[in-house]
Amino acid sequence: MELVFDGHNDVLLRLWRNMKAGGDPVAEFTNGTAEGHIDAPRARAGGLAGGLCAIYIPSGDLVLKDPEPDGSYVTPLAAPLDYAPSLDIGLEKAAIALRLDRAGAWKLCRTTADIRQAMNDDVFAAVLHMEGCEPIDGDLDNLDVFYAAGLRSLGPVWSRHNIFGHGVPFAFPMTTDTGPGLTDLGFELVKACNRLGILIDLSHITEKGFWDVAKTSDQPLIASHSNAHALTPVARNLTDKQMDAIKDSGGLVGLNYAVTMLRDDGLDIAATPLSDMVRHVDYMVERMGIDHVALGSDFDGCTVPVEIRDSAGNQNLVAALKTAGYAGEDLAKLTRENWLRVLKQAWHE
């Protein structure tokens, strides 16, 4: 079995929602559930050895638009969120991550050595990520608190605006150049992440924001869960020029399993063939090279192809990649080693 370290999932969102309804997140993750995509039993069955687990603050007002007759759609950006309730939710999700770690349900990893040790121990290697920095205050004081709790990766924005920058809408077809970039506070956030050793993720930021980070950060450029805009022109996917910059920085792109970001027509249809995933991998490998492509499933945050279904089906993608000619060291790079390389550099190891 080819072990996978994955660049993005929303399992903490599912666990948090169920906790709010009276559930036990430790028992749910440890014992397994029929809900969503990730828990310990299904991850182990599918060779999902670990990944970046997002603290994401949900937007209650976001409703995805149905496509027009020509297949196009534009969902307006979610409204900005208030800081105080966002901080409360962020701390609750960080607390779930810490409880899972204390219970031995997963290993909360702060170094790449932690990740490799967890893999060797057959324990899910979780890295704490923040998707949209609404829980971070403008003076950045609590960035240090979240770092102490294990935060090692963040995306300044989700698909909404905040005090740090501007996000892209869920739209098809649409250019990636959808609005302004980083704010003054956003530039300070990037610099603080560089100092601390927190990975900066560009998967939801506008194209202008992408270039603002590129000219400011000393890290490899990372888009943890994005695909090729040339194949699927949703606003969230990456242009060739962006991928060239990612390659030049030594960074990577994690293949997003979301069917809306894989299909020619951008539709939310689970009956999407694995060949659509492979063609995005092929395109990105041809554009950037094998060292700059990885996996970023977006498990528990999207509709994935029915042939995968959940993390237990992850080896079906591995098999499709093998059939497409990826093997040995190249396959290991795609499934885990490229992530471990860029994390090691971003974390100042």
C-alpha cells in the first residue's frame, strides 16, 4: 500500500459540528462513522497516513448557486465574519485536535520527524492548519498562541474577504483575477508566518493576493488544494503562470479531489471518472515537474469522485496513477514526499 500524506481536509469541521450536536469527537474519529470522509479506520484502510487538518470558520450565509442552462454559475462571496465568534470556534476546533492527540487517536505533528514517526507507528499524522484567518487578531498576538497549540500552516483567506486579504468566489467559468490582494495587515501576517515557520497556503486567495505573497514570502509557494485552470476554469484553480511561479519557488500544488474543480463542465457530479484526476496530475507534472505536484483531497469539504467515496478509497486514485505510469520514487513524491520536503523547508528544519 502506498502511504498518502494529504494537503487538506475539513475533518475538524465535521467533528466540531457533531460535537455541537452532542457527539464525542474522539470516539467518532477513533471508532469510525458512516458520515463524511475521514476517521481513523477508513484512513488506515485507504493508506491515508496523515494530512493538514483545517480550522475553518463556516459561513452560514453561503449557498452555492445552481448552474445556468449553459453550465455557468457564480456564487457571491460569503460575508466577512466577526472576530470574537470566529476566535471562539477556532479555539474549539484547536481543542478537538489537542484532545485527539492526548487520546492517541491521532498524532498532532509539529515537525516532519513527528510525521514520519506517526507513519511508522500507524497513527494518523495530523498537522493543524487554519483556512481563513478570521480567528487571528489584527495585532497578530494570538497567532503565537495558535502556533503554541500546534498551528503550522494557514491560508490568509477562505472564499470571503477578511482583514488580511480577499478570497475568490465559487464560479465557473471565471478568471482567477477576481479582486484585490493582501491588505497591509496581510503583508504583516505573511512576514510573521515566515518568522515563526508557518506554511502559507494560497488555495483560496485572489490572483493579486497570490502575487503579493510571492513577492513577500521567503517560503516555497503552496496551493494545498487546487487544480489546473487550463483544464477546469473555476476561479479557485491555478493559471499556468501561477504554476510556473510555484515551480520556481520550489513549492507544490496539491490535487483537489472536488469534482467541481476536476470536470470540464465544472459541475458537482460524483460520477466523475478518476481519469479527470489523472489528467490534472499529468498537466501539472508536465508544467511544473514531478517535484511540485502532490495531493490535497479536501476530504470532508467537497463532493469527491464516487470511485473514491471517502478516505478508505484513496488507493483507487493511487492505482489510477500507477496505471498512468507513475511508480517508484515518482509515485512516492506525489503521495507524500513532496509534502514532507516543503513542510521541512517552511518549518525551518
